[in-house]
Amino acid sequence: MQTNNMFNYTTLDETKVEYLEIAPASELPNGERLFVDLGDKPVVIFNIAGQFFAIGDVCTHDDGPLGDGMIEGFNVVCPRHGGEFDVRTGQAVQMPAVVDIPAYPVTVRDGTIFIGVPKA
Ligand code: FES
């Protein structure tokens, strides 16, 4: 699958990342999702069985709102045409989506969620 230099924490260089404070982890219980804007980047954070995953909220197929999609395992299903992405990596895993989306590292410090973004 193509990556188009999208940010992806599976190839993370910690020296090139800064962590932004997002919200108390208590605001994102298991099975829920939280929408945030990181500058010009819409991001959705999922809590799947107590683990947090942050991805870009725009489908690479035709700009579908991924954050409105169903979660199946670790995949989010685009509500527009059914493309799927692995929320752990951003990898496109189901047609018609073929281009990966950004995936951001998430960490919880003192009960607060932080998302890692590329340093400017
Ligand atoms: S817009 Fe997401 S699969 Fe088409």
C-alpha cells in the first residue's frame, strides 16, 4: 500500500515528534471516540478495549468521514464506500481504499491523553 509520506507511528522517530495535550482519558471511555483538530488536521481518537488509537479523520478514497465509521476489530470501516483502515497503523486494508491514512502515537500521562505530531 502507498503511504505518501503520511505520518505513521509505526516508523516513529521520537526526536521528530512533539506531544500535544488532548483531554482527560476519563472523557474517552471504552468503545467511544473523540474528535479533535490538530491545526488543519482533523483527527479521531478511538478507545478500543482500553487502548487509544489516533488516525486522520479523512478517508483517502473520497474524503469520507472515517470517524463516523464502524469499528470491526482494529479496523475502521469508511461509512461512504466501505473502505477499511487499520487504526493501529493507518494502513488501507480493504478496497476501494488503497492509500494509507495518518496514524498518530497516543500516550497517557497522569490521566491525560497526548497525541504525537511531527515537529514543525
Ligand atoms: S470515501 Fe472512504 S471508501 Fe470511499
